[in-house]
Amino acid sequence: MRNLSLVASAFRTDPVSRSSHWLCALPKRPPGRSVAAMGAQAMLKTLLYTVNSLLQQRRYRAALAVLKGFRNGAVYGAKIRAPHALVMTFLFKSGSLREKLKAIAQATYTHSRNLAYFVFTYKGLMALQSRLQGKNFQLHSFVAACVGGWLVFGENNHINSQINMYLLSRILFGLSRLAVEKGYIPEPKQDPFPIFAAVTWGIVLWLFEYHRHTLQPSLQSSMTYLYDDSNVWHDISDFLIYNKSNAQK
């Protein structure tokens, strides 16, 4: 417990020297340990000190922010895609377990990679424009994102399609709110959300029933499960317990 307290107190020191304090707070090596092990500890101590010193250098802040943006894009993309791919694959896709796991891994990798590339490109172009013109302007954000969107999310595949449509719905909401704030359109006297919900569901079901091919494949699968598969059953097994009997599968 005393050793743990020493480690915790070391991490409360300044960021640059945190690594050296951490290593010094560790218990002393017994006399029997080799010189090589002690040398490795010294090298690790030096390396951590050097890295932490570099991270505190203001001159490298823009470049380091780009690198961390790449890291955060990769992590966030994996976090949000892996659970979604897991559920959608096991609910709606057929095939062996190996094929399903491969599809989940591929979707997760693609989403994670694309988001990391986009954040890297966007932040890099923002830093470049700021350096060239002395500061950032609102147009810089639009230009940098346009270039990143073209390069990274311009390929027409199901992952990019889902991401782009996800963003489209949110920017429409954002632009509507901005138009009200700026006075371009009058503020509604009543909450328009019920009308929005009614029109949205009316259009999507009309498209599903009569122009199904125009909808995104994952949405087609979801709506087929809800509205078409519920019209078919043979006995209690595929009425209540399963969606489809083994013969249908």
C-alpha cells in the first residue's frame, strides 16, 4: 500500500517530470537483479522524460494535435462501429460464424480508419491555413472538411453512406436552428417536432412499400424484418419464438 501511495503522489507532480517521479517512486530493485535490468529502467526513464518534454513544447502543439486527432478518430470509430456491426450482422446476415466475425472486423476497421484519416486531414489543413494566414477564419473549417470529405468519405460504400446520411440529418437540424437564431425564418409558435416526425415516417414507409430499392440496404433489412416478416408464420414457433422457421431460413 505504501508503494501505491508513492506512485499516486508522483503522478500529481508537473507533467514534464511525471515519468521520472513515477519511476523513482517504484520500489528499489533487489540486489540480485542484473545490471541489464537496471540499464533498461534507466533507458525507460530517459525515454519517458524526453517524450513528456516534447509534448509540452508549444512549437509542436499543432502537429501533435493532428496526431492525437488521428488517434481519437481511430478509437472513436472502432467504439461506435463494432457494437453496431455486431448487432446488425448477427440479426440480419447469414453465413458461418467465421464469415460474420470477418464482416464485423472489416466494418469496424473501415469505419475506424476512415474517421482517423478524416480527422488527420481536417486538423492538418486547419493548422496549415492558420499558419499561412496568421489565424483561422470560418471558411477554413468548411474548406478543410470539404477536402477531407472528398478524399476520405467520397467513396460510395455502405460504411461511408451510413456516416454521410447520419451527418445529413444532423446538419439539417443544425441549419434549421441557425436560421431561426439569425432571424432568417420566424421562430415557430408551436413545437414543429410532431410535424417533422409525421412527415419523416410517412415518407420512409411510402418509399419502403413502393420504391424500396431507393433506401439504404441496412434500412431495407430493418424494415423488412419489421413490416414484411411479421406477415408470415406457420405455427407458434415462428409466430412468437423465432422470426423464421428453419425451413424458411
